[in-house]
Amino acid sequence: RINSCPNNCSGHGKCTTGNSIASRVYCECDKYWKGEACDIPYCKNNCGSPDHGYCDLTGEKLCVCNDSWQGPDCSLTVPSTESYWVLPNVKPFSPSVGRASHKAIVHGKFMWVIGGYTFNYSSFQMVLKLLFSFFVNCFFFFLIIALDDIYMYGGKIETGNGNVTDELWVFNIPSQTWTTKIPSVQAHGQQYGVEGHSAHIIEMDNGDVIMVIIFGYSAIYGYISNVQEYNIRSNTWLVLETKGAIVQGGYGHSSVYDSMSKSVYVHGGYKALPASKYGLVDDLYKYEVRTRTW
């Protein structure tokens, strides 16, 4: 077998052996480089030094731009018509920050991160609050906000074999407390516990505030093609009878709500295909909330 450093550390470091016999070799990178193969510069193009900025290797190890420049490598003017990604430095950092299949939502100058999947539940923080200016464990649920409340519906709970739940939880931001809602389901009605769904809070013309839940996967019924509607003020639950196009529900799609037309646009997802196959799709649906029409 071969036990060597990837790409010979790209010429930006040296191949080093760990302290123990069982340890594999690894790249010890020069001060301007990082990554498993020392192929990622801390400061791309040296931040355009000296005119655009300089590389700060004493602190955060990133580019510090002069007043007229911005961007990760100080290559964009201020102001700029180009977009770029920024990796903010989150403090304090702990292992509980890392997670997958969580949900996040913005309320004022804060971002609230709730739930998700993590390897180490012993130090798991259910709710994270991130200040932008400072820049029950469940996942595949959906998170939306109404006034000062964050609504969390459904998802997969890591108990037993991992149940898909129909629980509806509300997190009040000012008091930072959780309460559970038990909606009234109409006679002979149905409520689907789902994961991988999406949801939106919508104010109707008559003043009602509803939560619309789109598709998802049920452990009992499989992929759901229905739209579920929760009336926040009356605390009632309804599975709607929709009109228009015949839609196929799925899991893990994305959706956005257009307040001007009061329509939800649904894209993609993981669905059942012909011949007992499953796969990703590029379906695009439009759901008109007022008329309940696809």
C-alpha cells in the first residue's frame, strides 16, 4: 500500500509523520497555505497587496481590504455590482455548531438555527442564536416565522427507530420558550406527519393567518402529494382538496412564496419514478393559495 501525502503537499508544505506508529503522514503547510494538500491559500492573490489590502496571518488569517476594495481577495470595488461569498467567523465556536438538515430563519438582526442532525448529541444545542452584526433533536422538519413566534412542524425524531412526527411546536422569541400545539382536525379529516416537506406562513384576504405545508414523506403513507393547511388563529388543521394540474409530491424539494400573487413555487425533490425507481426531479409547480389551484 502507499502511505504518502496528497500531491506531495503541492509544493507549499512538507510531508510529516504523526507521533504514533499507527499515525498516517500528513501535510504540514507553509504559513500562507491550508488544506489537506496545502493547495488552498489563506489569502488569494495576496489580497492585491499593497494597493487593495493585505493578508492578516496573525489573527483570522484572511484578507483585510482597504476602504475602496472588498471581497474575499479584495478584488471588488466599493460599491460593486458583482456578488461574492463570505465565510463569517462565528464566535464562540463549538462542536455543537456543526449540523445537517437543520433549518434557519432571520428575525430582525438575528438568525435562529434550530434542530438538525449531528454526530454528538451529548453537546447538542437545539437552538442557536447568531447576531449578524457580530457575525428534542429532529431534522428534515420545516421552520417558519410569524410575528415573534417560530413554527416547527413534523420531521424525524431520533427516538427508537426514528419516527416521523406530526408534532407542531412554537418557539416564542422574546421569552425563548417552547410550547406544543394540538390542532383540531375536522371530523373524518386527516393530518400527515411528514419529513422533507416545506411550509409558508400566509396572511389571507379575510385576515386569517395560515401555515401551508407542501408535500413531504410519511412513514405510513409514503410520498405525500397533498397540501395541508393550519389556521393559526383557530388552531384547526385541514388537508385541502386542490384543483388544476395533477402534481406528484416528493421529499426534499424547495419552495418560495410570492406575496404579490399569493402563490407558492415548488421545485425539485426526490420522488417515486416509473418501474419502481426513485430519483431527483426538476419539476416546477406553482400553487395559488387563494384558489387552491396547482
